[in-house]
Amino acid sequence: PVLRVAILGLGSYGERVAEAMKDCKRAKLVGVISGTPSKVKTWQAKYGIPEKNCYNYENYDQIKNNPDIDAVYVITPNGLHKEQSIRVAKAGKHVICEKPMAVNAKEAQEMVDACKAAKVKLLIGYRMHFEPKTLEIIRQRKAGEFGKVLFFQGLSGFIIGDPTQWRLNKKLAGGGAMMDIGVYSINGSRYMIGEDPIWVTAQETKNNPQKFKEGVDETIQFQLGFPGGAVASCLSTYSMNNLDRFFLNGDKGFAEMAPSTGYGPIKGRTNKGELEYPHVTHQTVQMDEMSDIILQGKQPIVPVDGEEGLKDMKIVDGIFLAVQTGKKVDLKL
Ligand code: NAD
């Protein structure tokens, strides 16, 4: 079976997903939701989208009467995810929502509840959860190849450009680097270690308060403690490039990924050597797998559901609280 998808938000990542979906076997782009009529026309021509599957931000509740669309993929600024995802759920369609799923845990919980009430699935765009080298390292860790895991380091960052973009607007982004790129280290620490953290400490550095206004984080270092005794040490920043690296260490071995979360190719090695897997386009694999999850109830190796996204949002809340108070914050995921 083929999952018939409409994309809501025709920006740069939406376009990347649309291009990747051309190679999907079990998912197909069939519709669009956009506030810009000229973009709708371009996408219709480019992807062969029929007029009856085109909606705008005023009328997309009507998608409930469209039997030719199964799911809507929300790919807009973070601050819009909650309201849009809930509207999609109320229209009876499955929701795929980009990361971060919302701007805090309260919003994320509302999304989980709304999708449950509407009896639709909610998946978050965690493309790394389907990436072959990542999955191989997770397999090896589960098989005990690294022994008792004691340490994870996650480095996530890049230098952000245009100061007027939505990513530097507190209302639309929900924060700064943490919401955009720091979440990769948060999420990565969990799938690499294989546990959920129980505490967090965090420290913020802001060198450019003109560019990074109140509530928009520039650089945050954070530490997570895990129930099995492992610790994670992570960096999230919008002020340095060449930060895309995961390092996992146990008492018998290690794994390193660099790049660890970019669009690829991902590079991975362990104490036994390089991982040799062919590069796959992340979003192609993601959408085929999400089709199986939604239409056939397949269980992914690493979860991508709303509860998984909610856990990351609880950690983000904890990091911001730890920065504010300077104190260690207990986490209850
Ligand atoms: P973008 O700015 O390129 O696109 C955003 C789209 O939302 C645009 O088409 C814009 O017109 C539309 N939009 C609707 N209402 C808007 C408003 N009020 N203000 C601004 N834009 C509005 O951004 P993007 O890079 O495509 O990011 C979109 C989402 O995708 C974000 O949540 C981001 O975190 C996520 N993303 C995920 C990945 C990934 O690898 N999983 C990569 C990039 C972006």
C-alpha cells in the first residue's frame, strides 16, 4: 500500500522532502497546503498535483472530505506546528510533523492528546531513526559490542545567517539553536545510549545579543544523566561551523559518527573500523518506512511517534530551566 501525502508548508525543507519522495515506493506526494498561490502552481506542475488536492491556510479543514489524502506532513516554522497538527488531526488525517514537534512539552502533549482523540497517528520527522549506519551502531550497542555505555558526546551547530529569518524569532522558532540543531544532540544521546535521561544541567553563552535576542539561544552546553550511570555532554550553537559529531564510549569499545546528522553521507566508525553502508537519501527511506508504520502498523527500531517527540520537548524545557536557574533539573520523561 502507498501512503498518499500532502505537504503543509512549501519551504526549503518541504521541497527537499518532495524531491526525495520521487524515489519512494510506498509513499507518494499527492497534495499541498500553502499560503502562496504561486508556489502551489509551481508545485502542481513539478509534482503532478491535481487541483482538487490543493488547499490554503483558510480552507484546509476541508481536507476531511478528501478521500485521496491519507496524511499531512507539517513542515512550517516550529511555532505553528501545534495548531496546524491539531487542525489536521481534527480533519481526520494522520499527522507527520517536523522536529521540533512544538515549542515546549505542554504544546507537544496537546498534540499527542488531539491525535489520540481523533484516532489518527502522529509521527515526528526523525529521519536519523531510519539511517543505516546509525541503526548499525544501535544494533552493536544493543548486542553489547561497546560493553557498558558510560559516555556520549554530541556536538551540533552551524553559523546562522540572515538575522531577520524566523529561526531567530522567538515566537516562530520557540528559541534559537537548541530548537533547530541542539535537538539532534538531545535525541541522539537517547538513541545512542538507549535510555532516557533523568537529570540535566546547562549553561548558556551569548556573545551577540543583537542577533540573538531575549529567548533566542546562541550557544548552550548541557549535560544529561542516565539511569544506567552514563552521562552525556553536548553543545548546541548557532555561532560555529563544523559541529556535527557523535561519540559513544563504553568499557569495551566506542563508536564515532562525523558527520552524524547532516543530510549525508553519514560517516561512522567503531573501535573495529569503518562502517561500510551505501548512502541512502534519508527522507526517501523515512517516508517509505513511515508509510509502513501508518498503513501497516510496523514498529520502527527507534520510535518516531508523538510520545518520542514529547520526550525531547521535556528535555528542552529542562535545559532552558537549568540555564535560568543554574541548577540541576530532574527529568520525568
Ligand atoms: P523555511 O523557512 O524554508 O520554510 C518554511 C515554510 O513555512 C515556508 O514555505 C513559509 O512560507 C511557510 N510559512 C507559513 N507560515 C509562515 C509564517 N508565519 N512565517 C514564516 N514562514 C511561514 O523553513 P524550513 O527550513 O523548511 O523549516 C521548516 C520546518 O522543518 C522547521 O520546523 C524545521 O525545524 C524543520 N526542518 C527539519 C529538517 C530535518 O532535517 N528534519 C531540516 C530542515 C528543517
